[in-house]
Amino acid sequence: AERGEVEMPELLKNAFTGGNIIPTVLLLLIVFYWLIAIIGAIDFDFLDLDFDLDLDFCNADGPFYALLAFLKVGELPLMFVVSIIILNFWVIAMLMYYLPIPVGGRLNSILLIPAFILSVFITRVETFPLRFIFRHSNMEEESNNAGKAIVGELCRLKCDVKDGRLGQAEIEGNGASLVINVKAETEELFFRKDEIALVIRKDMEKSLYYIVKNEGVLK
């Protein structure tokens, strides 16, 4: 029989059939996360580029770093980007219902791999114009940060920064902290996670700060 319009009960059945349960569960987790964040049970920054894992996910040599760099996560909130990827992943998985293959079968499950890769590329295109909105918002937030001048401040590295790669650092304030994107002033400089560095200048176009060694400063 030809596959026409998918009714809601049939869509739900397809969503929980075979390998399709993977993108469906991921989507449900994302919806649950945003619902909790909206009602204020957790901070919007939860899970957002502030992991404190032994894994050191922002290691510049890791594949996860390459994925984050490709998606420009330094300019967009991590959970925002992840949410769009999973939503795209789920939509593509549901659209595979129209392919001439068994719904939820082995081939359907195998095709979820290229479906996820495709969702990453689609997310890259979808979030491109949003980077400028978030960049402008971040600039306003920094300018309104109680007149705090970031240049000349000390910051603590949240991950290794080396080989001219982008990293992140935290500047502690009165009761709050500010996370900024940083880069070594020269490619020869190497900074380890939790090391204290000195912010010396800002790249206004890229909205990132350059850091140098701050010898003699204790952690």
C-alpha cells in the first residue's frame, strides 16, 4: 500500500519503532530540559559550555572540539545548538517513513547515522544568521557588566589553549562570573586548563580576547 499522509497515531508508532526510538528519546530529553529551564528549576547555563568533567571536552585536539568549532558553538549557546541538531535529526528520521524500506527495520536504523550527519550540516546553515544576533547580545551584556573592563583582568582557563586554537576562560566577579572566548596572543604560547592568564586586548570583530602568561600569579 502507498504511504500517504501520516496520521498522529501512526506518527507516534513510527517514532517509537525500531531505531527511531533513539532520536525520539533524545528529542524528549531536550524538550524536558527546556521545560525545566523555562520554569526556573535549573539555570539556562546548565550543560552549556561549563562542563567540569575529567574528560576535558574542549581539548583542542579532540574530535568533539572540531565539531564545536564547525558549529561555531563559541558564538552560540551549546544547548541551543544541540537542541536544533536533535530536532533536525528527529524530523529527518520521521521523513524516512516515506522511503521504500521497512519502517523501524535494520536499514532504517543504519540510515540514522547519515541522517544525524545531515542534521549537523543543516544546523550549521540554520544557525549561521543567529550567530550575529547572539554576538550583538553578548557585546551588549559585556558593556552592561557593571562597567567592568575585561581587558587587563585575570582569567582562569576552562580548557587547554594552544596552537592558535580558540578556548574559553572565566573571569570571577562579585557574586557572578563571566565566561569569555580567548586565544593566545601568539601561537607559541600554551595554556593549561585552570591556569591563570592575563587579558590584554579584544578582537571586536570576532568578539574574543587575547591572553598572555601571567607569571607569578597563584591559582
